[in-house]
Amino acid sequence: MQRVYLDHAATTPLAPDVLEAMRPHLTEHYGNASSVHQYGRQARVTLEEARERVAECIGAQPSEIVFTSGGTEADNLAVKGVLAAASEDGALAGLVTSAAEHEAVLQPAERLQEEGHPVTILSPDAHGAVPPEQVDAAIDEHTALVSLMHANNEIGVRTDIPAIAEVCNANDVLLHCDAVQTAGLLSVDVDELGVDLLSLSAHKFYGPKGVGALFVRGGVDLGPLVEGGSQERERRGGTENVPGVVGLAEALERAVDDADERAERLSRLQRRLVDGLDDAVPGPYVLNTPVDDAPVAPHVVNVAFPPVGEEPLDGEMLILNLDMSGVLVSAGSACTSGALEPSHVLTAIGLERETASAAVRFSLGADTTEEDVDYALDTLHDTLDRMRE
């Protein structure tokens, strides 16, 4: 059976060259970067070289890079760390974010709100982005941080982060950006974006799982999330994952070098997929990735299927049936897969519950071909035809 992997927004395969760069540090170069002997010093040099490489890729200084276990920890560290550092003398600092953010921001926001922090959850516009004027109106004297995605992981819509940064600067408020879906694919320069904190995750750009980074602009106070050691300038305790950060640096450099060419190719495939939906879908559908109406990431296409007649379409069964026919996709964020609830992103942009529960996210990657897209469209047609009958 033909297998077509179209879930690159969930994870990408580890690039062979990245694995080769990591291999020596998984075997013979096994020193702890905190040890003072020869092996430890060698690991420390490797760690700091990787930090320099990551910093250069995003226009940062090496001292501004904090290595983490991935994008989720980076988001948590940014949100919780800034609010912890900004809360003084019993006055709890506030957060502004949106209802379409990743759960790695929304769940910490909920916990902070329970603890008494002022938290404002903005409703995105119909496309899923947050307008700068909405952020401006939400900021008050308690706000210490605004946290918004660069591109949404489920529907691909991009928020105008530089415009949001201008608003935050004018109000003397810090800005955190989750760039997990765009780093290595679109231009992610921290000065061009104007952000104070930015999250990365290696396995989204053909690096290893379990390693990421948080950019923290110099001068930003950040309380530690993981305590128990003085690593990462006391901002993230724990023995550093040297093989992982080598893989992160190698993968990010390679992705940045090829970003323009890859984005252009993915945009063509995205257009082919969107243009093929009319013929592929028997009955109504809702295109949630506004390719003609708003800026979007070039690798994501999200489409939902309203009920036909009285019976709504079983979204989980749709994905399983596609899988059985060789097309591997997801309902949205892999971090929340298995939940019976409809996507919070799709309900935030106004979809009815039954429609939001029957959505598929196609996400394209470096190895995706036109033939893969065509096979996915044909398979979608046959699967929907059977299910809607």
C-alpha cells in the first residue's frame, strides 16, 4: 500500500545528516558539560558552539539562548517565568494571549489565572489571527507579557507579530512568540519580529525530538521553571542534552539555508491541495486555512466537513479510514490527539461544534510530492464518499 505522510506539523523525520552530526555525542563524547575534567570541558565547548549556531540562525546573541526539552517547555518557561519575575510585593503580573494559542500557552494561562494573575484571553478574528488594535485595547497596568503564535499550528494562519511588537513596545510590555511552526521555514529573526522571547522545537524542522530552545532577550527577567541546578545561566536546571542541542543547531542551520526554496515549493503544493478540494470532497466543506484571504504558513491546509442531513461526520473515524488507505494526517495538534472535544482553535474562529469535530489537518514537508497530494485528494474523495453514504 502507498503511504503518504502529511502530518509534518506534528513532527518531521530526523534528517540523516543531523543524525550523523549527533552520533559522536551519543557515543564517545559522553561528558557532562558541567564537569570540570577534560570530557566535561569538551562537552561544554560543544554545547556553547551549538548555542552560537542557534543564535546566529535567529539573529540573537548566544547568551540569549536557553536550551529546553522542546516547544512546550519553552512556552511554559516564557509565560510562567516572566510573570513570576514581574510579580512583586504581592502584586501579580498579568498576561494577554488568544483563544487560538497552543495548549502549551493556554494551560499555563489557566493555571496562572487560578493563582490570581490577571489573564486576558482574546478572541481571534475569523481567520484566526489577532489584530494589533485588539492587543492594544487589552493591555492594562497589570500586563507584563503578551504571548501570541507566529503561525497557528492547526490552521496555519499568521499573526502580524512585528505590528504586535510595536504595540507592546509602546506599552512597555514584553512579547513572547511561539515560532515552533515557522522556524526554519519562514524568516524568524528576533529583531525583525521585535520579540522579547521566542520558542523553538527541533523536531519541527527535521531535528531530534525532546529538545528545543527559548530566546530570551538580554535584560529580560525570567524566573526558572525547572530548578535543581545552575545550568543555562540558572534559567533551566538539569544536565544539558548535548547530542540534542547539536542536532537542534545542525537542523536549524540546514532549514534556514533552504527556507526560501522550501517555502516556495510547499506553497505550490499547498495551492494544488486547496485547488483540488472541490473535486475531492463530495458535499460541503469548510476551508479553515485562508490561503486567499490572509497570510498563512505554506505547509498547512485545514479542512472541516459539516454534517450532511442529521448525522454529523465522525472526524476520528475519518482520520482512521484515511490512515487505513495510506494517508497519514491529524485532526490538529498532536499534543491533544485522542481528546473527544473539538479543536479549540476551530471553535475559536466560529465553527459549529459538529463541524469542528470533523476536521483534517494536512501538513506538507520536504519529501512531499505532487503525486502525494493527488493521492491524498483521491483517497479523501473515496473515504468521504463511503462515510457520507
